[in-house]
Amino acid sequence: MRNFSLLLLFLLLPVHHATSQKTARQYAEVHDYFLQHLKGQTATPPAGSFSVKQLDEMRAMVWRAWCEAYTQTRTDLVLPAPDSLSAAQAHAWPLPAALEPNATMPFYFGAKGQRPESGYPLFLYLHGSGPKAQEWSIGLQLAQSFEDAPSLYFVPQIPNEGQWYRWWQRSKQYAWDALLRQALVRQDVNPRRLYVFGISEGGYGSQRLASFYADYLAAAGPMAGGEPLKNAPAENLSNIGFSLRTGAKDYGFYRERLTRYTREALDSLEHLYPAGYRHRVELIPERGHHIDYRPTTPWLAAFERNPWPKHFIWEDYEMDGQHRTGFYNLWIHTRPDSTLRTRYDLHIENNEINISIENVAYTCTELDPKWGIELKFARTYTPATNGRLTLFLNEHLVKLTRPVIVKVNGRQVYNGRPRLSVQSLAQSAQVFGDPLRLFPVAVDVEY
């Protein structure tokens, strides 16, 4: 009965949304696939291929099915309609007790200025590590004062203090995943303009989140922070704007030194790859832990996300024990070595995709004797084997009417004409929940 209702609903949509009963049946199949997946059930991907001329129609159909299924099933963490940020209307999300006991995340979700036609830019602001009520209140005041309107803000309060006062822990990752996916199914958010920034503890958190979630972000702006680069590999920032501003005399927890190390790493990467690694890392003269926070969001707002880069580097690392399942257009099924990190270097030119995949091992070369903080590292790379992934492709990455060659570590693993499939569109929607990353082509790769 539910399938019939979906068919009827889809057939009643305007002609430009659905042109045939076949498309309506496909919609119902894709919707059911998403529902089963989102409920944690075993789901068989929908079948069917289509032509390049049908791509826009099929992509729109799959995205509507994802939005409906996600909205139906995601009932625990829901974004409300935004008020004016000045109204200071508080909301709260309960986080899973299995990830953090007694964890409720209060938040403000509000807008500044009139909504642009393309949707608001969305800023996630992370506060510092003082008393959480005070820090949250200050964070709201700062968010209201920054000159970045029109903008939409998500301003959370840390759920618990003490050992749980970290924005990158698994319980908070659960919230960030919900925030990203909910933002992307909304009509009032511009999917090309998602940003994260924060101050002090929020600076550490936003630097880690910038590296971990770079494929969703246009730019990131930690302040008064500075993370060891093992916690936030700079290589992952190749296609976003990155700002880090710290006082030149902010010596606590080596913030000044770690900011300098981040600047050196990004300067070196920009020299190697002049088209990427757009960054502004500043040590503010004569300032300690308190600096002028106002310059960050206007700088971030100048950047838009590139969801289809033809070159990126991804160091797949764990954050509080969790790995991402994908990054840009890669979907990882089997990591080549469960004990090591993996470095993917992807480059596309003239319908040829070259992916270098290496295992990464870290050795600490500079250790703080007082706090035991690992400050600097050497890395060794070895070719990776025994991994499995899916490479997603679209019309922005390759010419879909011509054969595609895929090489991994110099060895050809695929040579063929792309086949556009509903399965690929649906699986990429499932992996990323992103309207800009509904890929019609999937190449399965074992190496």
C-alpha cells in the first residue's frame, strides 16, 4: 500500500518532476532503499541505467527520494525553522547515551539578514572551555556581532564538562553528521557555503573538524588554538579556505608553536600545489590568548565549496576511534591496513584517474615534557594493498561519453565507457547525503 501511495504521489507531481510511470516506480524503489538503509536494515540497491540526457531528471528524482526518506526517519535530531539570531531562541538535541552519558546539546539556530535566493551560508560556531553556560552566552553575543550577514548560525553548547569537553568526540560527531545532512536537505541553506570556526577549545575542535569534514566545507577558521598536525592533517585542506589566527604570545599548550607549524605545513603544500591550500595563518603581534575575533567570518564567507575537485589528498585518520567512510568522490569499503592511516592522492586529467594509495606511519620527533603533548612528527609512506573502494564520477570530473581509465599506484584497474546507473546515484546519496554529490557513475576498485 505504501508503494502505491508513493507512486500516486509521484505521478501527481508536475510534469517536469516525473514524466513516466517507469520513473515513478523507480522513485518508489529508491525511496524504499533509503528507508531500509536509514533504519539499519539490509537493503538491495535499486537497479536501472539511463542516458546522459536523462541525468538531470534521474538526479532530481533520487534527491527527492533521499530528502523524503531522511526526513521520515531522522526524528531524534531535527533542525527547527530558524528564528532571527537576535531572538536567542534555544533548542536542544539529545545525544546517544551509548556515546556519552546524560548528553543533551543545547543550541541556538538563527539567521542574520534576509535570506539570499541561493540560500543562507551556514556557520557552525564552537565555544571555548570555560564554564559552559558563560561560554555559550558569549558565543551567541559574538555570533550576533560578526559582520557576515546574511548568514545562518548553529551555536551549540557543550553537553558535559570535564573529560567530555571536546568538540571532536564521537558523541559530537553524531551531532555534526546530523547537522550536515539536515542542512543539506533544507531549502534555506546554500550547500556550497558551509563553514566551521571556533575559539580556544572551539579552535582546537574546528581545526580537527576542518580536516575531518573538509569535503563538506567551503572554509574553516579556528582562532586562539593550534592543534598538533597528527590530529588535523593539513593535506586534507587542499580545496577549502583555512584561516588560523593566534596570539604571538599565546604560549599556553604551545598554541603559538603549533600555529606556526600549521603555517609552515600549509605554506609548503601551497608551494607544491599552487592551485590549492588557500590559507591565512597569522600570529597576532603582542597578543596572548585574547585576540580580535572579528576578521575571521568575513574572510571565510568569500569561499564557496568545490564538491568535485580533480585533485585532492586525503589522509584517512580516526577521530575518537571513528573513520570517515568516504571523502569527496571516494567510498571506502575495506581499509588496506586497520592499524595504520591511509593516504589517498587523487588526480584526474583527460578522463584518466590516477590514485596513489599509501599506508602512513607516524613517529613523534618533538614531545612536550610537561604535558606529554606530541608536537611534531615524521611520517613514512608505503604502498598500500588489499583495500577496496568505490570511485564515484560525474560530468564535472570526466566526459561521460568517453572511456575512462583508472590507475591505482600506477597499475591500471579499469578501462571502459562509463555506465550511468540509478544504483550509483542512490549509493552516493546514501554515503554523502549531499545534493551536489549525486554521482551517476561508480567504479569498484580492488588493489
